[in-house]
Amino acid sequence: MNFIEGARIVTEDELQANDITHYHVTRFYREQISASGYYDQLKHIVEPSLAEFDSRGRLDTSGEHDNTVVPGLQHKYPQTGLLLVTDRCASYCRYCFRKRIVGKDSDEIAPDLARVAQYIGAHPEMTNVLLSGGDPFVLSTSKLDKIVDHLLPIPHLTSIRFGTKTVAFAPRRFEDPALTALFQRIQDAGKTAVIVAHFDHIGEISVDAERNIRSLRALGVQFLNQSVLLSRVNDDPDVLAATFAKCHEMGVRPYYLFQGRPVKGASHFQVSLRRGIEIARGINQRLSGIQKTFKYIMSHYTGKIEILDLGADGRVYMRYHQNKTPAKIGKIFSRPHVGGACWLDDLPEA
């Protein structure tokens, strides 16, 4: 197998024991990052590294298994359902937090959409569903239509989201004319179609991606962007500020900047909380008021935690952006900072 550090012979057993994802990248993305001027940074997103063998962590860092209510459907926060519709992606990110699923034949993918719809229908507090996986846009449009068939009749669903990096990996997928009809169906049912794109770096934003995003926006599809803060890739306020400014220019609202998770085989991508706070501050200093719409977020087992600041008192200040317990949402809390800490669990409860 070819690693960034050089070729190495590995057995299938070694790969599985260390949860090393197989290498797969689209030709389009390979050509895009090669021509971007940022190849030395962007190669780390898709090219395997020997660091993955020594990258410790867990496979489920945010309690997805514990919040699965029917096979394939997670209900961690009252208003949102997370529906896993595939275990495949157009290309495989080396920092993926769902290594336990992606690129494998997973039993966590929803096998019975009627049962999923029955659960959602019985929970009127759920106002939106996020289709994820894997990447829903590796599925055919006809398959997506069949999934949406089960969701559109549910009256209390007001939006259907699609989480995707295919807009970076294979943006021509969005030129499929059948997608126009799919998004129109969603709107005709009185619901909002939202694509949550995943640009981690301005070098990923291709001419094709921008053209297709603008076309879909003209049809009424809303776009958000989420990025992951990644060591050696985008841990630079100039790069991320440029990425978010470009997203804003295209009509894609910067949504989340995620702290890298302590995932087995991927924790070497983590940036320290101290550095992450410095970067988030630097991004905000470089953007206009209407461009800085992102939140610096840690998707922890206990909830989505917004990372606010490192105080002069040596404490990291945070607040719950989302939590299973509504009373905790918005509550600011702090923990003593520890040098090199990258995750909430690295900070002492004192």
C-alpha cells in the first residue's frame, strides 16, 4: 500500500486490526488538489499515512451507537434525526470519524425506511432529518427519491438535509437533471432542502463545485458548510478565513468548524484546544461581520460543545450548543486548561 511516507506491504488483517480505511479517491479530486497550489496540505485528506497505525482513540466518539433508536436512525437531540443511508463515499477521508462504517458493509445503515418513518412520525418534536452515512450522493437519484418518499408525508418535518463531501470530490454528480425534480418535490411538500457541504480548505472549491452550487441555489436549495480543523491541512487562520469567505461569496453559509475527534486511526489530525482557539479568533479577525457565521464546535458524547475561549485564569470556556437535556443548552461552563489538551476528556473536572 502506498503511504505518504512511502510504500509498505501490509496484510488485510493489519488494516482491519488498526481500522485503516482502504485508499480511494476520485480522479476529479486528485486533479483538483494537484492543480490547487495546496497539494502538500490537501494530500493528507485522502492519502494514507503510517501515522494511522499509531493513532489511538475510539471508533464512536460521540455516542452514535447509544443514540440509535431504530436501525440506521439516531435521535440524540430532540429536533433532529440522523439517518444513515449508505456506508460508501465518493472518496475516503483519512480523518473520518465513522471509520467503523465507511467503506465497509455496515449493519448500521437503515435497512427498513418504513420503520424509520414510523418512528419519526411518532415524534413530533423532530423537525428535520439529516441524511448521512457515508455520503448520500453516492446513491443514485432514484434511490434518494425512494428514501425521500418515506419522509415527505411526515407533517412535522420542515427540512431535509443532505450531508455531503461529494460536492468537493465529484461535483458533476450535481449536474444530474433528476436532482432538480427531487429538490422540487421536497419544496412542493412544503419542506426546505438543505445541502450541508464539506469544504475543509479553499483548495477543494473547484470551478465545477461553484457552478453547480449556484445552479442549485437558484432552485431554492439552501447550502451550509462544515469544516474540520485538521493538523497539517488547514490549521491556519488565513486558509480557513479564505475558505469561509469563498463559501459566503457562493451563498454557502459557514456553519461549523469542528474540533478533530479522538478517533482511532485519525487522532493524529487533532489540533490542541489552545491552538484551535487561536485559529478561530484569527479567522474572525479576518472576516467581515456577515461572513463569520461559523461556530467552533466539539461533537462530544454529551453534546455539541461550542469552544469559546481560553481565559486569563487558565480555564477553557465552553457552552452547550446542543444537548439531550434542553436545560443545559446555552449554559457556559469551564475546565482547567492542560497543555496539549485536544478534547473535553483531556481537561480535568475541577
